[in-house]
Amino acid sequence: MIAHEFNIPAERLPALLCAMPKAELHMHIEGSLEPELIFALAQRNGVALPYADVEALRRAYAFTNLQSFLDIYYAGASVLLKEQDFYDMAWAYLERAAADNVVRTEMFFDPQTHTARGVDIQVVIEGLHRACVDAEAKLGVSAALILCFLRHLSEEEAFETLEQALPYATKFIGVGLDSSEVGHPPEKFAKVFARCRELGLHLVAHAGEEGPPAYVWSALDVLKVERVDHGVQSAKDPVLMARLAKDRIPLTVCPLSNLKLCVFPDLKQHNLKTLLDAGLVATVNSDDPAYFGGYMNENFLQTFAATGLTAQHAWQLAANSFEGSFIDDAAKARYIDRLNETFARFAG
């Protein structure tokens, strides 16, 4: 999709970024657990936390890499025990998403994080799905779920999780691959992804966040993913960049996450503009917003302020988010119409 020429005064750009309709394609629902909700759920469920209070937990959010984040992420998830807990977590995020004019969200969830603690997968899926249904009815947000396999675990365990989830297959739209990237290449999960493809599920995978461009190639050619989560290391491989642009493979980029996990030392050095200028279907997303300093609009505002991206880039990013989503073409067209209407309102 090519951006229309909109003449947006620079001073209106921040308000436009907040107002424009957008899709979020890379958000881990467990990563939206704010410290206040973690403590509320811990109290409700009688779970002891290794932090004295909300502020002590917040102070622990100083990460040096992906693993240092994951350690706290899994501790936070320990408070999730009942279906209502999963509903409450998802609902809190969906309300924030609606406030940021996110009109479509495709949320990741990590069942293995919960089944390993003895929580039944039905409890996880039913709670999250109920929130998705309510979001459509009460918030006007189209929401869907993507089941992610934890890549630091075995492919055999991924197959076990898939089998557990299949009775609820109508309640999620695809599968993904997340957790510790380095040392766990995509091809480790070739067979389970092949099985998911046979089942008609959408396929995505984290690749090229901390891992090399080779992981992106593997995600595309071995797992046959439709979308690459993160993918920012692709810029180091010109042949890969050309492939991603030609095949219109969306990249779900997470700027504030990249900053927080030291993928880029400074937001000014983020390569989002490079990806867009190369014709890639790059998008902006919040990843784990409770931990990484911002939901969707905060990611847009800080990234645009740091990198000098323009209103044309804003339109392209929003349009890319709809193009990259797993909704039908008619819905994509409706959202693009809404996007154009918003830009027209801010022009001149």
C-alpha cells in the first residue's frame, strides 16, 4: 500500500499518531501485567511475591538483555491461576489498547508458562478468549489469540502443548515461537510448525531480535512463517531485506522493547526508518508493555520524536499493520478507509 500525500503540520503529528486507527500484531498478554495487577492477583490468590511492594517490583525492571527480562516475566506470571485472572489481565490490556485507538489486536499467550505450574490450558484459553469476545462487543476492538511455544523448551513439549490446545482450536488463530532466542534456532521446531500448517493455523515466529539474520531465513524457509516477529537484524543482510520486501513479509517491530533490552543503545539509532525506506512491511508494536515502558501510542510517540519519522511514515506503519494482520480483505479495506479519514481530518 502506498501512502497518500497528506499535508500534516509537524505540530499535529503527535496527536495524529495517537488518534490514527492501528493494529497491534506483537503483544505478549502476560507482558501486559502491570505491577498493581500482579499484586492484586497475588493477594486474591494467596501467592507470595519476592518483592515488598509495587515500587520494589517496578525498580526490578532494569534489564540488560532478553534473559534478565524473562526471569522477572515468569515471576509475574505466577499470580495467574484461575480463568478470571486471565480474563482480568487481558481486559486491562484491551482497555488500554482501545484508548490508544488499536482497532485490531492479535495477542500472544504462553500456555507452557502456566501448565508448568499446574494451571489447565482450558483455564488459560477460556479466560483470554472471553475477554476477546467482550472487547468486540464493549470496546469495538477486534481481538484474537496466537498460541506461542517457548523455544527454550523442547519440540516434544511443544507438540504436547499443541495436543492439549486442540480441543479449543476455534479460540486461537495461529501459533508463534517466543522466549530465549539465541541458541534456539527456528529449525528446532520444524516438525511442530509443519503440523500446525496442516491444521490450517497461521504461523509466526520471533526471529532476528537478538539472533542473527540466519534465524529469519530459517523462520521463512523452514517454519514457513507468514510474519516475522521483531526481525530488526534483517537489516544486516541485503539479500534478506530484498526477500522480505518482495514477498511482503510483515515485520512486527517493537521499538521500546528493543531499547529496553539493549538491542539498540539509543532510540535515535533504531533502524525502523531503514526498514520502511527499503519497502518492508514494518509495523510498530508494544511487545511487553508493562515491562518495556509503553503501550502502542507511547511506542509511536517516542520513536517518532527520536528518529524524525514523518506523517507519511505514520500512514505507512498503520497501513502495514492492517496489511500484516490476519483479517479478511474487506476488513482491511474498512480500516484503511478509517485511516485515510483520520489523516484527512488532520491535514492542512
